[in-house]
Amino acid sequence: MNRLPLRPLFWLTQRPLLTAAIILTVGVFLSWRAGELEHQHDLSQQKNEIQSRVSNFRSQLETKLNTSVALTKGMAVDLVIRGELTPEQFASIAEQLSSTNPAQRNLSLAPHFIIRDVYPRLGNEKIIGQNLLLDSEQKIAVYRSIQLDDAVLAGPFKLEDGAVGVVCRMPVWIKLDGVPRLWGAVSVALDFPELMKEAGLTSLEQNLDIAIRGRDASGPAGQFFFGDDLRISKDAVRVPVFVPGGSWLISAQPKQGFGVEPWWQTTAGIIGLLVSLFSALASYRILFDRSRIRHLADHDPLTHLPNRRQALSNLYDLMHRGKRNGQPFAVLSIDLDGFKPINDEHGHDAGDEVLKTIAKRLLAAVRAGDTVARMGGDEFIVLIDDPKVGDDNHLLIYAARMREILSQPIQLQHGKLVYVGASIGVAAFPSHGFQVTDLMREADQAMYRAKREKNSGVEIAQLI
């Protein structure tokens, strides 16, 4: 019977492999956390750099769009002040505005939302007479501009001249007889590729995949209208662009993907794994050696049974428990008969064979919870932890059966059969003693009586 552990986690020190596995598992977990932190740090740095570049592009794009809208609003204000613009006045104003905006494709006036004037006229003749409220590409943006009473961006889509552009519509209200009336709209069409180029898209596309969604200023829920959205991953940087009447959403990521090492290839991950492995191996080695030393200190090196020291320790444990709850137990003191002649005739190697065989037979004869120990020489002790040991007859039958097992012939390695007998003395708690020394003395005396009288070979201690 093993002594119950008294210190916390003492059982771990008895299991070197399990302890090493726990240390390694904890170490791998901590290494994973450290590696993930480094991984996230590197990813965050890359994202911050991309965020800065895309934000600069967004700033340039918003500035150019707002400038175009401001110029258009200026023309709308002029129209409100004058009450009307003649074709000549419109052409003069439009020419001035176009000279300051390279991305501008055309400016147009649409009283009652039907385009009447356009600048430049050359190449844009087809849009004259176009009803904006009926145009499938633009009517939604036109209605939104009326609802918001502000500029709204539509597109990008293909313009009448074949270019891809975006169009900003501005509703115009004019007072007639002191009553505000919806006059129509002022529009500016911008060359989308040129606008993006001026804002710095070319530089971004050198090493970034760019995708933009939010057609007709519909925001993150809108359609993709630029780039390949299938290439964009969940880790992509996303930056909103605030355009007239709504927003776009820009997604950007490195063309080759984020160059971030997996956690086990990060510096923190590699160091953590190496330290964890070394700690686990070192712990296993230390605990294994410690367990081996403890085993050698408590066990007989020949039979690997508990030695006298361990047997007495277990006996003290049984005694403390017995005094606490009154549970009985028994001590069997065993001395081999005829062992010395075997040593003298066949040598010490044969004697060692006999002792190891006796040890195996004793272990096979007891229950898993009982203790079999070698006290020294050819003396053994058995501690029986069984409530039935309170019955002397049961004890005598048990000891007799054990003596019969031990008396079976033993075949040595060279094939010769040898025989040993056994004298067994039995003492039980509490019938034969209340102290360890008393029980040991009573069991030994009973064993010597059994050896001296040579009757059944088994004697039980006298009652106290």
C-alpha cells in the first residue's frame, strides 16, 4: 500500500512523463499566444502603412470631388441670382470652370430635368434633350438629389461619348413671384479614370489590390464598380470615401497577400517552443531521476519489492488508520526454510533466482492493495489490508495457502529443481497489538515458533 500524498500536486512529481507533457502543453499554449501577438503586431503594422497610403488617396479623391461640386454649386448660385442663363452666359461660365478641372468631361443645364445646354457641345450632342427623370442610369440619383436638396454623385457608368465617368447632379430652386420653385438641375460629368489617376491610384496599384464598392454613392452595401472583389480577403484594409450624397468603400491589400509569418515561425513562437521543449525534457529528466532515486531508496534492488524502510512506513500508515476508524489489518512475518543450502550448493546466483521467484509468488498470492516487502536476507513481510483478518481462522487459512504456494518447486536456469519451505508468523490489529513495534514483535515471535515447532509452519500471535 502506498503512502497517501500529503503535499499539493505531490502526485505530479511521481509521474515524470505526465508532468513533462503538462509543461510542454502549457508552454506550447503560451508560445502560441506570444506568436499570435507578434503575428498580430506585424499584421497591424502592415495594415497601418496601407491605411496611411489609402487615406492619402481618399483625401485627394474627396478634395477633387468636392472642388468639382463647389464649382457646380457656384454655377447654380449664379443661375439662381440671374434667374436664367443664356447659352452664351452658360458657355462662358462653363469654359472658365473646365479650365481648372482636367477631369471634367462636361457641364450641363437641365431645366425641368431635361438637358438643354451642354459644354463642350462637341461630342455631347446626343445628351441634349435627355430627360434625367426617365434615364435608367441616372434617375435614382436625380430623385435622391431632389429629396436631399443637395448634390448627389451617380455612377460610374459609360457616358454618351464612350468614356467612363461619374456625374454629380445639383437641384436648383428659383423664386418665381416670391415662391421657391424647382427649376431643374445643374450637372457636372467627370472622367472616372482621370479622376482616380489624379488622386494617386496609379501609385497604389503598383503593389496593392484595390477594390471599390458603393456605386451611385450607396456605401458599403452597394455594388462593386472597381477592381476584383473576389481577390479581397477579410484582412483587407477598408477606408470609406465620402462623396456627394453618400460614400464609397475602398478595400486594399498587398498583391502577394500580407507577408506575416504564422505564429510558429515568429521569433516569439520559435523561442517559446524551444524553451517549452527544453523545460519539458529537463523536468522529465529531473523527476525521472528523482523517482528512480526514491524507488531505489524504498525498494529492494534484487526483487524490486519494497524494502524494510518502506514496509515500516506503510505499516505506520495502517496503524494510524486503524486507530482512527478501527479497521483491522494483519502482519505476516515470513522466513524461508532451506534457503542457505541452496546458496551453498548452487551459488549466490541461484539464491538470487530463488528470492526473485519467491517475490513473484508472494505478489501473485496477495491482493493489489496489500504490501509485500523484503526485510533482508530470506525474510519477507506481508501487510494484509482486509476487514476479514479479524477472524483468526481466516488468517490461518490464508497463511497456510500462501505457504503452500511458496513450497512449490523452483526450477533454476540450468534446469535443476530446488525446494524451499516457509515459516509464517501472523499478528493482527487490534487483537495482537496496538503499536507497530508490538505487532512486529508478535509476528516475529509467532514465526520463530512456527520454525521451531515445525508443525504446520504457520503460527498466530497470542492475544493481548
